[in-house]
Amino acid sequence: MNEHPLRPGAWIYWLAGLLAIGGVVPGAILIVSAVKEFASAPMHRIRVPGEARIALEEAGEYTIYHESRGANGEDAPRPRSVEGLKIFLTHDGAEVTLHEVEINERYTIGGRRGYALWRFSVNEPCKVRLVGRFDRGKGPAGGTVTLAVGRLKSMRFVALLLGGILAAVLGVVLCVVVVVVGLVKRSSAKSPRPGRPCPPPPPAV
């Protein structure tokens, strides 16, 4: 009697599909959540030269961005657009220390583009007064620029985005591996196997 290996049934393809869905669906949810959270972050916008009082609802670090209205906006987020810009930030009359952003940090949200200029921190929810002006002879051709103050939580956005991508990729990879293993086993099961050799006849007496 010939021996044939057990052929995997349709369940292995169901398993592959479940693995793909189990990775892609949570991954997509993480990616969409990251984009929505990033896009809905509250931003306070101020035209400078000028001043404004800004209510900060959380303690922590905030960033001041130079913001444009898109690729064709007159306030293009380039360093030369804010040449000569001076910002003064105070809380209850005390100066709030500003730290210049040394990395190239940008964002695009709803047709707006931002370029990070300064960071500052507050120890509690409060209101701060921001005053902006340009040195004499400096400033954009349009006369004013837009500054945006907010907390975009870039690291959280990157973590959620990468987590979603990794989950989706892992699900697809596991699906492919299971399908390949199933195909190999089915192919092996279909291959003819040699039967057992017949024993030699007994010697004649």
C-alpha cells in the first residue's frame, strides 16, 4: 500500500486570511487614528507684527511655527521669510524662555504648512502674551506673517504611524508564509510515491 502525506485542507487558507485581516485592520485603525489626532491638534494662530493672548490648556512643551496657507501661499515657510522676526512671550509679566528649534521640523495640515521656529514650556495651564515684530527694514513683502502655537505631539504620531504600518506588514507576511507552506504541502501530497518493494520469492527446494 502506498503512503501519502496528509494534504492540508481549506482551513489553512482561512488561517492565512485571518492572519492578514488581523494585521491589516488594526494597522489601518492605528494609521487613521494617528492622522486624525495629528490633524485635529488645536493650534492658536496670530498675525505678526502684532500681539495676542493665548490660552494654553495643558502644561508641557509648545512649539511656535511659521505657517503658510499652502504651496502657493504668500507666507512660504522658509527661514528667510522670518528674517528679523522678534518674538516676546510673557506670563503674568514674567518672560517665558524661548528655545530655537535646531531641527528641520515641518507639518502640513488641511492645506496649511508650518515650519518650527521656537519651543517653550509651561508648568500649568495658563494664558501667555505673545508679541511679534520685525526689525526695521525686515519682514515679508506682504507685511505680516502667520504664527501658529500648539502641541502636535510628533513622537506619538510617528509611534502610532509606525505601529500601524508594522502591524499591517506583519499580517501580510504571515499570510504569505502560511499560503506558501500550504501550497508546498499540497504539492508534496500530489507527488507519486514509490510503493513498497515486493519480497523476493522463497528459494526452490
